[in-house]
Amino acid sequence: MAGHGAPDLTPVDCHDLRVAVVAASWHTTVMDGLLAGAHRAFADHKVEAPVVVRVPGTFELPVAAAALAPSYDAVVALGVVIRGGTPHFEFVCNAATDGLTRVSLDHTTPVGFGVLTCDDDAQALDRAGLPGSREDKGYEAASAALQTAATLKRLHRGHSV
């Protein structure tokens, strides 16, 4: 697992940021963990009233994120894709990654990438921020988006970072 070398994501005050989450609905237990992790990050960063939008699956994350990005300072995308026996895994993972990257760049809005791409259910559960999980990717994705949004806000005000 690639937990080593992670950046310091000490929470910063983001009470003035408008934040949205777009979350897939597949794999309920994993998604509940990712959403709970994102909400823990919001609390730690003092974000008030983040909007949560649910979509059917990970493939649908980019279009919803694109609809949200113009109205929010940060968007957090949460999903999970578990490898099966067909190329479908690669298609969905590539489409979600490319689409969310495009949203972020086209709108200059940070998109927290909380999409788990796992070989099996055990890997997803281990990253979902649940009791017993070794990682909390929902928290990490939300924190990264918030810290990037705070940095962009300072840049737009002409302050150094």
C-alpha cells in the first residue's frame, strides 16, 4: 500500500469555501466510509454545509462534477471501481480519471480525487476509512481539494502561497 510519502494535510480554516461532493452509489459500505471520511475532513477544515449529490456510478462522476464546479470553490468526487473479468474496469477508471481532470482544469476548480480503483473488495474496504481500514481516502480527497481551493483563493487575491 502506498501510504508512505504522503503530504502533510494539517487542516486549514476553510469556513468561507463553498464545497460540493459528488458520490457514486455502487458498493454501499465502501461509499458510506468514503463519505464519512469526507465529512470528517470538512469538520476539521471548518467547512459549513457541504452539498452532497449522488450519482449511479463512478462513470457518472465527471458530468455531475462539471455541473457543480462553476458554483463551488471545490468539488470532491468519491467512487469505487472493483476489477472484474472484463476490460470494463479500465474503461470506467480511465473515463472517470480523465473526466475529473478535465473538470478541474476547464473550471479551475479543485476536484478531490476519491475514486478507489481496486482489484477486490478487501482493497476497497481497506481504503474506505471504516473501522479497521488502513487508509481514509475520503478524508484525503476532501482535504486535498480544500487545501488546493484555499491556495487558489490566496493566489487570486494576489497573496503568496
